[in-house]
Amino acid sequence: METQMLEELEVTIRKGLHIIKFNRPSKKNSFTAQMYDGLARLLNEAAVDDRIVITALTGAGDFYSSGNDLTNATKFIADGDIIESTKESCNRIRNFVSALIDYPKILVAVVNGPAYGIAVTTLGLCDVVYASDKAYFQTPFTKLGLVAEGCSSYTFPRIMGISKASEMIFFGHQMGANDAKECGLVSQVFPHTTFEQQVWSKLEQFVQMPKQSMMCSKHLIRAQISEELHKANEAECKELGERMHSEECITAVFQILNRRSKM
Amino acid sequence: METQMLEELEVTIRKGLHIIKFNRPSKKNSFTAQMYDGLARLLNEAAVDDRIVITALTGAGDFYSSGNDLTNATKFIADGDIIESTKESCNRIRNFVSALIDYPKILVAVVNGPAYGIAVTTLGLCDVVYASDKAYFQTPFTKLGLVAEGCSSYTFPRIMGISKASEMIFFGHQMGANDAKECGLVSQVFPHTTFEQQVWSKLEQFVQMPKQSMMCSKHLIRAQISEELHKANEAECKELGERMHSEECITAVFQILNRRSKM
Amino acid sequence: METQMLEELEVTIRKGLHIIKFNRPSKKNSFTAQMYDGLARLLNEAAVDDRIVITALTGAGDFYSSGNDLTNATKFIADGDIIESTKESCNRIRNFVSALIDYPKILVAVVNGPAYGIAVTTLGLCDVVYASDKAYFQTPFTKLGLVAEGCSSYTFPRIMGISKASEMIFFGHQMGANDAKECGLVSQVFPHTTFEQQVWSKLEQFVQMPKQSMMCSKHLIRAQISEELHKANEAECKELGERMHSEECITAVFQILNRRSKM
């Protein structure tokens, strides 16, 4: 077993099982710029690392991840060159999402607690999603003046049907773990107390199965939609760039930070 | 608040929320030729009306809508020029469905009671569908000698999987509100007694959220499938035109009207 | 009523209802080479037989079907010309799947008991799937060193969402009848004791409905995805051919046969 820390990501490899843990529990594992870049790099490296059969994404502490760190957004607003800095931020997200689309190994989300924003949308790019019964899912794009990302404009309607996808993406509906299972976003929900034990024991078994077979099946599935996923990622990131310096977004972010500073 | 009546459609606009109520309760809100044209015109006008953020479709009385008014069909049969009149009817349906496909604002179906035929199929073109627990859903195309319309040949298999879609489209299976939620046709089911109150209060909140964000997210989703939806609409309406003057359809319609006249 | 036996397939036609029963209960109705060819031929003939409105697939005895007969695989391994014999086997599967894709009549799976492998994947190519509550579903491709077939790389993610599809295809997850209904693979689950009676009585009613209407609706649905289904079938069979003489597959098959011979 081998564990290393990289930019608030804890990485473990044991017998074919590769675990990337979002390790920023004091900030609900929200993603910093460094974490996006780190995740993209880790996936690109694991893609060509023959030891790795299954990669699991999970969070340290109570949250899976609260998504994009809002202070990323305030930086653009504070920054002199807002156009340039939103562009940089969109590139970062695009690269991370792109690495997920192209990832050839089996990718499992081990959702140990609540997930927000891009930590929810990217579940649609994972192969299998297991969740604790304490998990719930929310994508508050509209409230923040933003738009669908992480290919959710493509994956969500296809996974859960247009009605539930729209309710989440447009209205920021918070979905519980059991509803997420019912609609197909999640495969299985486990009691929180035994969640980790049950899931890791499953995955330790699965990594021992014929790995070429798993990767070939994944390639058959992914090859059919890969081009459309990259197109969706491009379209979303382009729109996200526009939205980030829109009045709606700037107003929304200021209101939230104002409320926080008063607490 | 502003309310007007147009061809048995009651239209209300209050603070960004645009409500189109099918208002023909004595005929279970079935759609007349005038209602199809009225709906298409209202949607095309609302598309460019800056006041409107969310449009809600709902029904007056016990039914959401029983779909196409069967007397539309008897007119073709009675009419001397059946080819011409079925063509006209198909154009009418095509234009209504086309307006739904292209509608850029958020479209919510507030399904207050049972829905049949095109009032069910067009739910797949709405963004979000909320239903009373008294609602149920049926598309009796086969019994009438007709075929799938409202883009259901495209949307139903994608929303609910091919098996449930086929059961509805081919066999006219009547689906209850809870099954409709389970399979993704509906997002949420509410007790009938509090349905209206709960849904309108939700929508009144949602219209206050950043509207550009919602419309941009909708555009991202719709742009990916818009071309395919229009193709499905064309193919369905072409086939519908053929079916309308088929022996199967004429026999079926006469049987139903005969049964009604004996009641 | 007319019943004939063909290569362990029992074929009945009664009033528009065409029943193909996998009739090899001593081997859990697993498919031999002759059965694949027989099924493809029966479907191609029924496609142009005007008497037939609905075709039902079902199994004799306790199982629906345990899928591909493993002794098919051992033949390739034993055979001198492994390349040639795997090619032959893949052609056989491709032709059977291709006949399912192109089948123009209504195709209903009457799943009387457990189903494995290609007997599960091809459910996604049926129109409607009814299941006994004793049925369950498993696709152990990975364990056998094989890959997704029967267009499951296309149909499964679209029916049940990527997470449940991946769990079945990559990890061989066994899905119960009720879960299969929840995720849309199955339309309705019936108590085993009344299953046959309820389903056949339904289908006997459905064959009396306007058949042109049903076939036109099916054509509208199928025409949109037919090309993609054939592409998926080609890609899967090509990969399957490679996998069949891979070390992973040969090792897996030997292990299983070894275990069986020790029992």
C-alpha cells in the first residue's frame, strides 16, 4: 500500500484499487484551483498506470464535496482582469471534466456525505456511484447566477429523465440518497455506519476480476458518447465563462459572501 | 396580475409566472383545433416576452386534459376531402409540438388530474412535471388506430426506458402518478388537497431566481436534442396523417362514437 | 393453434400471438449454436408472416435462460483453429442480435425465471419485458473474461442510467425483479403463481388491437436508433471475438469447468 498527499488530495494505491480522497474537511472538501489541476493530473497519470484497475473518488470527514470553492469566484470579481481570470478558471474546469470523460479505467464515486455543484454533476461521468444514506445532492447553479457544468446538461436528462434533471439543474432541487437511487444517479445506498466497510470490501473484490474485460466493456460504452460529452463540456464551459462575469452571478456571489461575513 | 381568456385557454401573468390553463372542463379540457392554434401562438409570444420566466400548463376542474378532442377526428371522416382535412389537422399538431420544442423559457406542467394522449406525450417536452396523486397517464394510440405523437417516440424511451415506453405507446397502459414518478415522467407527486398550494408557492419562489441562468441551462440541454426532436415530430406527423384515414382508425372512431351515442 | 419444435425451441402461434419458448430446461435453457441460428431464422420468418402481431419469448421450467451455453466456449478452446471457431461463434451472435434489432413486430419478453448473460442483454432489444417475482438478472461478462454484448453497451445506460448499467456490465451485479422494475429494465413484476395466467391473458387481448398502429409506432421508435444499435452490435462482436481467445477468458472458462467437474 502506498499513500501520498498532493494539494489536499490523499492518494492511496492498494492492489489495483486507487483511492483519491478530497482531503479538505474544514472547507467541506470544496475544490480549489490546485485541487482541480491535481485531480486532472492524477487521472491522466492513472490512465496509463498498469497497476490501477479501479479508481475511487471519496471525501474526508462528513462531506463528499461541496463543489467549487466560492472563493475561486470572488477572486475573479476582485481581480483587475476579470475576463482573463474567468477564462483561466473555465479552462481548469474543462480540463478536469475532460480527464473524467477520457478516463479508461473503472471510476467509482464513493459518496460518503452531501455533495454540491460540480461534485454532483461529475457523478454522471463516473461509472458506478455508491452512496451513504447521509448523502444528498444539490446543484445550485441558478441561485449563483451560473449554469449547468460537468456535462450535466448531457448526462442528467439521460440518467434521470428531463423532469428530475430540470428540477435539479434549473431549480436547485436537493435530492436525497434514496431518490438518487430511484432515479438512477446512484446504484446503491448503504447505511452510513457500515457504508465504508461494505463499499471498500466490494471494491477490493472487484479489482481482482479480469481487468481487460472491464476496460473493454467501458470502452464500448464510452466510445459511443465520448464525442458528445466533449461537445457538452465545451458548450457548458463557454457559457460558464460568460455567466461568471454576468450581473446575476456577481450579485449572487456578493449576497452570499455578505451573509457569511455577518454570521 | 393580468388574466385573459383566449379560445378556452385562460392566461395569467403574475410576476414572471405565466399560467396557461386549459379551460374546457365540460369536455375534460380536450383540445379543439382553436386550442392547438392558441397554445402555439401563446408559446411563440411568451418566448419573446421579457416579463415571462416560467410558463406553467395546467387544467381547469378535475382533468389536466383528455388530449385531442375526438370530434376533431370525426370531422375528417364526415368531411368530403378527408386527405385535405387530415393534412390540416396534422399541421396544427406539428406546429403546436414545434412551439414546445423551441420554447426557450422554463416550461412546467402542473398536472392537476388525469391526462390522455397528446396531453401526456407533450409532458416529455416540458422541463419539469409536477402531479397531483389523482393524476394518471394514458396514451391510447393503438386503440384509436393512431400512432405515437408529441415526440413521444423520442422522449418516452429516453425518460422511462423502452419497456415502459412501449407498454404505454403500443398497449395503452394506464400509468398511475407514483409509477410516473418512479419512471421519471414526473418529478414529484403531491396529495391532491394541497397540490395547487404547494406547487404555485414553489413556482412563485422559482421565478425570482436569476432568469438568464435558467434559460442558459435550458438552452444547453435543448440545443443537444432540438434537431432530433424536430425530426421525430416530422416523422410522427407524417405517419399520423396516413393513419388518420386508415381503415383501422376510421373503424375505431366509429365504434367509440357509436358506444357514446348509446349511452 | 399450431405448435412445432425446432432445435429445442417450441413455437406456438395462436390468433396473432407467436410464442417462442426456450425448451432446454435440463440445461437452464442455455443457448446452443443451433438455438441461436433457430431464433434468428424464426424472427426473420415471423417478420414477414402476416398472421403474427406479437412475438413472446419465454423459457420452459424454472429458468428464462442462463444465456450462452458455456460448452460453446470450451469448443473454441478445444478446437484446433480457435480464431476460426470464435469468428463463427461471433457471427452467430451478431446475426441473432441483428434479427432482434430489425424485428418489426411487437416483441415481448415473458421472463418466467432467472436470466443470465445474453438472455438479459437482449431484453433491452425487446419492446416490453414482463417478469415473475422469481426472476433475477445477471451479466457475468467480466468473470468470464468477456465483454458487453446484445447491444447492452448501448441499451443498458439508456434504460437504467450509467451507474446501474456499469454495476451490471462491469461488476456482474445480480439485479432482483423489483429493482429491474424500478430501473426500467422491466415494466411489471407479477407474483410467480399467477404470472403466466396474467401475462398470457394480457397478450391475448393486445393481439386483438389494431396491428398496423402498433407496428407504425414501433417503426417510429426503432428507426431513430436502428443504425446506432447495429453499430453497437458490430463493435461488441468484434471485441467479443478478441476477448474469446484472450488469456483472461481461457483461464476463467477452465476454472469454471474445473469446478463443475469436481462437483
